[in-house]
Amino acid sequence: MSKYKNFIGLGIAGNFALHLEQAGEAEDFKNIITADEAAPKGMFPSYLPKKIVGAKEILHTYPFSSSNIKHPQNGLNIQAEPEVGLICKFEYHVGKLHKIIPTHFGAYNDCSIRVAGAKKISDKKNWGLDSKGISDTLIEIDNFEECGNIHNYSICSFLKRDNQVYDYGENVKVSGYSYFNEQLTDWMTNQINTQEDSDPLEPIGEYLFKCDNPTEAIISIGATRYTEFGETTFLNVGDEMIIVVYNHTKLSYEDVKKDIINHSYHEKDMSVLVQIVD
């Protein structure tokens, strides 16, 4: 999968209630002041399409895969982060990001290294090839508003290990994100333009400028909550991680789980990401 080579990869931290606490990352953001209690904590880079001064070189390594997660295998723990990924177009005005237009959405794995004391969020996000996941099957957005088709979708996730299927992330509606629709795109635009190099955050707007203002982006909009199993389980080589964004007006959670067990998916009503850990 190389079709996103010219996209910038970004993510949002803290856009789903209680996830940061489950991931042991709430302490990292203790000094971050937000507009309100529900607001996300900030944004981070996961991939930069151009090598630039001021950003870690590893962020230029293309991390996206629709089939594999590469385990660092150096004593580090990694944990899947099931979430929704947005394909977006960026519009600029007078050198600054002016508008974000989401065009497609789908299943995304913001797989992360779990290590205490990382200086920046991105230190946990891109450790090389195949360290991120995005489904090959994306769903076109008719409009990113409360009446839009994205509100018909939910997200769930599973881990297959030793021929057993475990619930990994909670089954939740996509509309359950703290910030969503216009509130989210407005927040992202402002955050990118104003976020400074401080604590775990990096100057995203500066990165965009140095990357010649890319017009396309993959944005992961926040990890959802884990089940008790998912919260306490790291990925091992040989595991199969499955993240599903499905139309809950046509399919039930039980339908989705049957699909996982039977290796047969209702493809027109879902975006599925299946990754083998190797």
C-alpha cells in the first residue's frame, strides 16, 4: 500500500472519553489546557511526506499497511488503537490552513508503543514500516454534518489469538467522539495553525509549511475505549487484529462478529482492517 505517499499523516489525542486513562497516557497531558473538559488534548504527526528540519527522521518512514503490523521485537509492548480514519483535503489561504474537508472514512489502527516517559506523542506512533493500519475499503462521506451518512456507522474490534476471537475494543457509535462534524474540523484547523512545540505536542502548522503545504491527509480522529481484555493485552507476533467500521442500520454487532469468525464480510456495509502481527 503506497497510495498515501504524498499525504500527511496526523492523529488526535484524547477525543474519546476515558481512552487516555486506559492507555496510561493521561499524565502526559496534565499540563495541556483545553477550551473545555471534553476537548481533545492535541494533534500529533504520524507521517510526513517530506524530510524536514525540526522533525524526527523516522516520521518520513511510510508507516501505513492494510495487512500487517510490524512488531518492534526489542522488548517493547505495542497495543492496537481502534479508531476511525478520515481522508481529508486541505485548503490554504495566505500560507495557512484554511479548511479541512473530509471525503472518506474507514477502519484505522493507530497502533502505539506503550512506554513511559516518551518526550512526544509521535515517539510512540511511527517506529518504521507497517506501524500503522488503514483499511483498503473506505466509505465516501456525503457530508460531514449531523445528517451525514457517517452517523449510521459504529466501530468495534477483535483480536484473534490461538484460534480464539476476543473482543478488543468496545462496540461504539462513531458519533460518540467528543468532537465531531463541524466542531471537529474547526478544532483541527485551529489546532494545526496554533499548536506549539510544548510538552508532548509538536508544531504541526510549521511541519505542513515545511512539507510544502500538502493538500491531502490521513487523520485518525481518536482511539475508542478498550474492553477489559483489550486494555490489558499487548500484541504478540502471530496475532490477527481486526477493526471494523460498520453500518449499524443494516448490521448488528452479532452479524459483524459472525463475519469475523467465518472470514466473510458484508463488504458494502463496512470498512474492515485485518492485520497480522509479524
